[in-house]
Amino acid sequence: MKWRDEETSVSKKTIKKNRFLYNARLKDNPITKAPLKDLTVQDYIKYFRNITKSRELTRKRFNDLKSIMNGMLYLAVEQGILDRNCLRDINYRQFTYKSEDTDVFPYTEEERLLIINPWTMKIFILWQSNLTTT
């Protein structure tokens, strides 16, 4: 996180979100306990499959997690610990994600009028009541 904060153009808000996600999903996890040199593509695939199989993560949250891990591996490459970032070899379409709620519920005519002007809403209601009584 320190490296991302000091050496990249990531915002403070993103760093804060990443720290929370790291603590929730990676800290104390066996994949972060093993030396980076010992981890293989298969280890990462197994980890990703494990965290996505129950569809608890949205694609966005998963990508945030992947960004944290990519940052760690790119730093390891930069420091000469690894020769390359093996996360680039993974086909991420094989994992399943929690669907995101994309339903849009537009305002009704009455709600729009109330938002625009509460007095307009009262006039509209009176007008509608007159229509139904005549």
C-alpha cells in the first residue's frame, strides 16, 4: 500500500478501499503467507476460484482485489524478486461473480412533480381528484 501511495497515481480514497479489501480478503490468507517465488499460476487460479465459487464478490470487487495483487506482483518484478507477473496468464472469464443490481426504478409522475415543486404536486392531486369525481 505504501508503494502504491508513493509511486503510483492512485487516489487516497482508492488506497483506503484497497486497504479494507486487503484486510478482508488477503490478510492472513495462505496465498499471502507463501513466498511470491513459490506461487504458481495454478495457485492463483485455485485462490480465485475459491473466493468466487459462492458468488459473494461482484466483478468490480474482484477486479479491485486483482488490482491489489497485480500491484504486489509488479512491485516484486520491479524489485527483481519475480521475472514476470503471472496473473497476466489467467483467463478471468472462467470465474463467476455476484450479479450487480442494475434495475432502474424511475420516478412516477407524482414524484417528479413533488421533486420539482411541492405546490405543483398539490395542484396535480387536486386536478386528478376533480377528474375522478366528474
